Amino acid sequence: MKKVRLSYRKSTRMIGSDVAVMAQFKRSMESDNEKRKRLNAPIAKYDVKSKRAYLEYPDGRKIYAHET
């Protein structure tokens, strides 16, 4: 039996519909975050430097995931 090697090339180019979906997603998240601010609810965020998720409360404090 002959082995077949498949290769996949990762595409970084976005097509028009991808751009529209990303724009809608960004608007949706901004709207949700504004609503959470009005309700004094925490906002889930991600710290790229430390690579950890955290909740940011309206008073400015941050509680990182798995931190008690």
C-alpha cells in the first residue's frame, strides 16, 4: 500500500466574510463590556504577557484565574 503524505498550508489571509465576522464579533464584545460596566459586573480579560486569564472589576482590581 502506498503512503500518501498530506500537507496543509496555514493561511493568514482573511476573505471578505471573515473580516465581516471579526468586525461583528468585536462590536459585540465592546457592547457586552459596556453593559457589564453599567451593571458593575467584572469583565473577563486575558493578559498576553503572563498568558493568564483574569477578571477586571469596576473598582480596578484584577483577580487572575486559579488565584484565591
